[in-house]
Amino acid sequence: MSACWSLRGCDEDLQSKCPHASVATERCPAECYYAKCDRPQHRVTSDPALIFDPDVDRDAAIKDVCLSCEFFLAKGPRRERV
């Protein structure tokens, strides 16, 4: 099972036409209808400790909505410390 932050919300047909999906490094913007998250673990947070945590690998998130999601920020991938 893939991590929710690594999946776009649109199907393969839409992805073939989507300007965000055609650029591998571009995130789906929050305004996109298909970028909203309906998973039960999705919770928007305003906790500064989570939002500004330098260890969160924000590059792993394929959607902008993940960047304020408590689940992603707490359970998502971490950057390696050098």
C-alpha cells in the first residue's frame, strides 16, 4: 500500500491531461478539486512544532494539502540528518 502523500487524487486519464501531474516535481495545488484529502487520518494542523519541524521530508508530498496535514507531518518521511 502506498503512502497517501505519494498519490494524486485523479485517475490515470486525468493525470495524462493534468499540467501538475506532467511535471514530476510539481505538487497538486490545494485549489485542485482532486487534491483534497478525504482520508480519515487527514487533519489540518496549526501546531507550529509540526509545521516548522525541519526533519519532515516535505519533498515526499505530492499535494499541497499534505503540508498542513497532522498525519503527514507526524508520520510521514523524515530527512536524513547529515
